Amino acid sequence: MIKGLAITPPIIGRISIGRIVEKNGKRLPEKDDQFTLTTQVQNRDGWLLHPLDEQLRQTQTTNNGKLRTIPVRLLFNSPELNLRAEYSLFDRQTGRPLCVGNGDTCRRYTPQGIQQLPCPSPEACDLARTGHCKPYGRLHVIVNDEEDIGTFIFRTTGFNSIRTLAARLSYYQAISGDLLACLPLQLKLRGKSTT
């Protein structure tokens, strides 16, 4: 197998908490208090809803039709294969990653090509002083015990979300005796307030 090759299962949809809204001619992200399951297809109005979105909303009788819990299964017994997280700095014009690191080393695009450099974390990095270097996590799950191996991807740049997901996956792996992929789990949206 090729060294450093990321295992990425086929993605059939997205799990999002929010949407894009237009304000003053700019398309900006807006947070929401519910999950939305979309396909991988986007049009002018946004992402097209996946048929499972409506199906899951009908099964939930509480929360006024808001989707706050999703039944999921994981593909792998290893938490690192289900949840990938790293620091990422994207080019705002092209959307391509300029620097991707793990807090120890990074791969950075430079005029001399891609180089491997030390990654001191966003707070101590000269390139990250713009504030655009963030943790970037991707969780792959199977929703509602679908028969195919296609997954839904939940992307987050929230440090607390990544930390909570990584901790829970590690706990469940330990409790289940390394049978993480066999557990029926739920992805739950919890409200959190900060002072």
C-alpha cells in the first residue's frame, strides 16, 4: 500500500449544521439548531436534500420536526480511520489547501514546491497569523443502516466538536473491545453556551 495514502470511503452525502445565506451580496455561513442531510449535488439555491433527510424527520416526533439525532454506524474499528483531523490553511481565492499539519509537522505549498516543515500550531505559526488556519475534522458515518458502503461526511472546524468526537470514539472503542464498527450509535446535537 502507498505510504501516507488516506483511506476515504465513497461519500454519498453530507451532514451539516447550518446553511449559506446571502447578506449584502456576500454568501455567508449561518449556524442552525438542527442537522441537515444533503446529497453531493449543489445548485444555485444550495445543496440538494438527500431522501434520508425527510425520512429521518418523519421518524422523530419530538423537536418540532427538527433533526437533532441521527442513527449512525462507523465503517472501521479504528477511531483514526473514521475521524480525520488536522490543522488546515486554505487559499481564500481558489479553495485549495496551502498548509496542512498535525501540530508537529506540516506539508506546506511554497514557491519551491510542497515542503515538509515544523507545525507549531496556529497560535505560534507565522503563516497562520492571518487567522485562517483552523482545525479541520471529517467524520465518515453510515446513516440509518443503509445497505451500501457509501458514507455521509460530517465536516467541522470546531475544536470542541473534534475533541468530543475523538474522545467518544476512543471511549467506545475501549468499551466495545475494539469492535467500534459493530456498535449502533447516534450523532446528537447538543446545545452549548459559553460565557
